Amino acid sequence: MMSIKRIDVGSRMSGAVIHGNTVYLAGQVGEGESVTDQCKSSLAEVDRLLAASGSSKSKILQTIIYLADIADFAEMNAVWEGWIDPANPPARATSEAKLAAPKYKVEFIITAALD
């Protein structure tokens, strides 16, 4: 039976869960006023959680991105394209969705392999 390891365990959720050779991150939202600031903040936390899990952005398998306003698609992509490992882009989907609080403009949901 495969073990399950949880990272940054809280009362509501874990920041990351490892099962087998796969890492599942909780949805990441960031701080700041702009989509750019929130993307950079969110993706820095993705980097931190992946490192704590023994993985990295080059091992991301899939990313689901929610934007509060799809009109911010190009602004989000500008940050995303500067952040991802260009040799190993993941499968990805982006949708418009109402996020957990009005201040949030973008949320990233990441699934990655272990290094």
C-alpha cells in the first residue's frame, strides 16, 4: 500500500499531498492588487511547496488556472510564460471562475511528479 504524506497541514487542508510519485498542491492564490502581483506571489508559493515535496516546476504534469476575469488572460500568461520551465511545459487549462474572495484574481492548481 502506498503511503500518503501531507505538507503544511492545516485544519481545513494541506498545502500539498504526496501519494506515490505524484504531488498534488492545494489551489494557490497570491497577494497584491494586480493579476501580475498575484501570479508572482502564487507561483513563488508553488515553487516553495514543490521544493518541500521533493519536486520542481520542471516536473509539473498539469495546471488548472482560474481567473476571476478572463480578460486578464494575457496578463496572467505574461507571468506564467516567464515562470514555467520552457523545456517542460505542463498540460494546462484556464477558465473564468468566481474565486473564494473578491480580492483574488487568479488561482493555480498544480499536479506534479516527484524528482
